[in-house]
Amino acid sequence: MKISPAPPQIPIAKRVFDLTLIVIFSPLLLPLMAVIYLLVAVFLGRPVIFRQERAGYQGKPFTLYKFRSMTNHRDSRGNLLPDEQRLTAFGKFLRASSLDELPEIWNVIQGEMSLIGPRPLLVSYLPRYNTEQGRRHHVLPGITGWAQVNGRNNVSWEIKFELDVWYVDHWSVWLDITILFKTVAKVITREGINAPGNATSEEFLGILEGNDHAD
């Protein structure tokens, strides 16, 4: 699927909002990230930072940074074990508290992400979106977003994408502030971290061929 044309520029107010919050909270965030870095190195090993190519604004690929939350344990044939077997108690804590997302602040500083926006997903998903779902790439991806505070991994992909597109159409600084406060509440309650029956969210397989509308 070809991503429909997006606005040529990100609103300046959104960029200022992101960088202002990062500067304000950096005295707290930097020491916290240093401690987590050391703990991940001890309990999960190296590399400490997980890197993965994701689709960003207008579908452009970029490298996303996170703290690793799984080990590299493999079976006798050298294949990685299933996610649920590599996700330790410490890794579950990182995900439940969303602390594994903190290195994405660097993506925000670089202008590849925003604090608030649709979550950046795999580049391989791009051909699987229908035209409406593809509009989620009309804004910068975010560390948290409207879908994350309205179900996160407990709702279907179709509903997540509807929420993402709603955010695209209704963005404002006040909406971003609302999402930030809701995110704090979700992190405290640890709601919607994993999809039912999965260590992480299930793969998005797209829509039925020849049908441009999600089921």
C-alpha cells in the first residue's frame, strides 16, 4: 500500500512541546537511564540497547532504540527460544513499567519520533495497511499515544489503527497533555501490557486481499 501524501511539516508547537519536556525532566531521566543500563547489562546481558528498524513519518524507516527486555537464550540448534521463554521477571518489569521505552527519547531528540503519537511499527507492516490505516503515518510516531491509553495491547489491530487515525485528525497540544497524564495512570496500573496469550502484541497480518476495509 502506498502511504497517501502527508503534511510536509510537523507542527512547530509539537516539536517545542517535546523538547521542552525532555529538558525539564532530563535531570531525573538521565540518572534513571544510567541505572537501568547497568541493570540490563547485569541481568539480561549485552547489547543493552535493542535496535530495530521501524516505519516513521510518511512511512520512512528509522532505527528505534529501546532497552532490551529479553535474553538471547537459544535451543540446542542455535535458534532463539520463543519470546515467553526469553522474557525474564526483570524484563517483564521493564515492559510493565514502560522503562524499556526510555531510550526512544533519543529518537525524539533526533526528530524521528514525538513523545506522543501512533506507536512506530515494523516496516514490513507497510504493505498490509489499507488506505485509511496508512494515515497513521501522517504524524510522527510516539513513545505513547491515543491507542496506548485506550486499550494498548488488549484491543485489536483494527481498533488501534482507528484510534491512531483519530489522533491524526484531532491532534492538539492539549490532547498530547491529556495522553501524557493518561499514560502515567496506565503505567501505574500496568494495564494492557501484553495481548491475551502473548508475551508481546500479536503480529499484524493485514486485511483480506482485495478488501480495502478492515473487518
